[in-house]
Amino acid sequence: MTETPAREILRLAVPAFLALVAEPLFLLADSAIVGHLGTAPLAGLGVASSALLTATNMFVFLAYGTTSLVARQLGAGHRGAAVSSGMDGVWLSLALGAVTTVGVAIAAQPICGLFGATPDAVDEATTYLRISAFGIPGMLVVLATTGVLRGFQDTRTPLVGAVSAFTVNLVLNYLLVYPAGLGIAGSAIGTVIAQSGYAVGLMVVVMRRAARLKARMRPHPAGVLRSAMHGMPLLVRTLALRAAMLLTTWVAADLGDVSLAAHQVAMTLFGFLAFALDALAIAAQAITGKTLGAGDVAATRSATRKMLWWGLGMGIVLTAMVLALHTLLPVLFTDDTHVRAALASALLVVALIQPICGVVFVLDGVLIGAGDGRALAVLQTAVLIGYVPMLLLVRAHAATLSAAGSSHALSVLWWSFGAFMAFRLIALGLRARTDRWLITGALPTRARRANRSPDRSVE
């Protein structure tokens, strides 16, 4: 048995933590800058951001699936094959990004209208989403190239790129929104430029690594198809997860513009915390893929137990931090006292569910790193089915909840979302207790077809 040392987990998790924190700062910066334009632009940003994140995060398998494939090949000693598998994912991301850009740009207005927000908020959302659509190819390339680097146990390079991109994004957004007077459109333009530059930088790094290893860089139809097929279960899992987020925003829109604006900031802050907690999940993906690729089941189990405890501990720390700041943070995002009060109430719930989130994200990362995509797709869909009736119940009582005040209404909605996270914890925990996901070897899909035993390495 080779035990994964704590320093190895930290070597991967700390840069991943900083990079993942930097990424949601794109939206936090947008929220802080746009929020001072008024309630309608902030509410519109909430709608557009939900739609944009759905359009991009549904392809998060480009990062997760690529990390798993590359890490398994690396663990098995196949460095050239590892980077070639990663390049297949990069070419797939470019193709998917081009198609998604066209669809989102054309359908921006009807997409934003689906959320049921006020006409002013929908107009602002449409402007932001139509421009931001042109940054989607860059966003997807960032996902794929980051997955390659994580698979090679490199989380520092994405950190450098993320910090650089955030800095450019912040400066451009301020200049384009206020001195240039472009409003919410300026925020979208700044974000597109920053994300696209980030993508180019990471792609150059990956292609240089491929050149050093004399690996294939050209798109290979069979390889790109294999990447797509490997990512399909994770796509289903992500769509179910994003559906839960979108339905929550849909219900928030029915509670009024004040609740929707506060919910947008609360969900953005939740995403900020989620990315911070996801640092351990990133380490879990890379370590799980590498140890299973090397056939070391004992090390996989040991690292899983260690990271679960760390996830719980980090969640508790974040709970304390948000509780201490829940009345101060709203001041940064809006001048509207009603939105501030509603946001403060929502943040109390966000704080209290962080320990659950810490464990959930680590379990998710372990199973993704193991290539257990089919189980994740089934489990996440089942959790969504259990969550929908709760949301419908909140929406059915929207008028009553709103009459009691936006703060009360939004708290009820966020407690429902907390139940959703608890459902995920139960589902993932039950799966992790089994041995069915402990498949060893360089190619997990082939291993599943050839052998169901976790103790035999299949190449």
C-alpha cells in the first residue's frame, strides 16, 4: 500500500483553491460593478449569469472527464497517451464552443424571458447574454486545458492564468461600464476579452507540453469521439445539477425583483464558496485517477478518507466566516436596503450548509476521478427528482411568502436548496461506501466491460 501523503494533497489543493476562488471573482466583480447601476441591471445580471453558467457548465465534463483520463494514463506510465487524450478534449471544446455560441447569441432574448423576471430585467439580461455568448469558446477551452494540466498533477499553471484573467476582467469591466458609459454591455465585453485571453494562454502551455513529449496534437476523429462518449454521463450529471440551480432561480424570480436580485448575489457567493471547497475535489480527481491508474486501491481509499475529513473541516471554517460577514457583504453589492436585508437572510442559510457542501464536493470529486460517471448521472437525476416537488411547493406559496417580506421568502427558498445538498450527500455517500467504483487501470470504461473486480488491474 502506498499512502498519499498530506503534502501531496495540499500541493494540488492549495493552488486549485486559489484558482477556483479567482474564477467566480469574474461574476463577483461583475455583480459589484453592475449592482451600482440599479436593481434592474443587477437582477438582469442574475438571469443572464444563470443562463450563461448553464451554457458553459453543462460542458464541465471537459475538465472533469479529461482530468480522470489524463491522470489514469499518467498513473499507468503512459505520458504521451495522457497528453494526446487531453488534446482530444481541447479540440472537442472548440467545436462545442462554436456551436453553443451561435445558439445562445440567437436565442438570448427568449432564454432570458424564461425566468419570468420583469421586462426591464429581461432587457438587461438579454444585452449581457448576447455579448457574453462570444466568450463561450474560450470558457470551454479553459475547462479542457485545465483538465489536462490537473491530470498531470499541475494546478499551479491554471492559478497563474486565473489570477491574470481576473485582474484584466476587473480593470476592463470598470473602464467599460463607467468611464466608457457602456453599462451592462461593457461588463460583458470585458469578461469576454479576459476569458478569451485566458484560454489562449492555457492552450499554448498544453501544446508545448505535447510537443516536448512528441505526442499527437492534431485533432483525431476517433479520439475526439472517445472524449465525447466518456463525457456523456458527466454531461447528464451536470445538466441535472444545473437544472436544480436554474429552477431555484426560476422560483426566486416569482418572489419579485428584490428577492431575485438578492438571490443572484447569494448564489454567486455560494458559487464562490463552492469553488473554494471544490479545491479538495480537484485534488481528489487527480489523486483518485492516478492511484487507480496505478492499480493502488488502498491508497485511493486512504486519500478519500483523509480528504473527506478535510472537506468537513473546511466547511466548518467557511460557516464561521460567512456568519461573521453576512451583514457586511451585502453592502458591497447594492445600495438598495431591501435587497441588502434579503441577502443577509439568505447568507445565514448559505453559511449553515457549508459543512454538508464540503463533504459533498469531495465525494463528487473522488467518484469523478474514478470515472464513475454513469452512477453520478443516475444519482444526480434522482436527487433532482426529489428536489423539484420542494421547489414547486415554495412557488405555489410565493404570494404568501412575499407578503411576509423578501427576507423571509428568500430564506425559505434557500433552506429548500439546503435540503437539495443534503440529498446529494446521502446519495454520494451510499455510492462511496461500495467497491463498485474502484476500477483500476489506464482506461476505466474498458475496465468496466472487461472486469468488475476492483483488485485486478486492467490495461
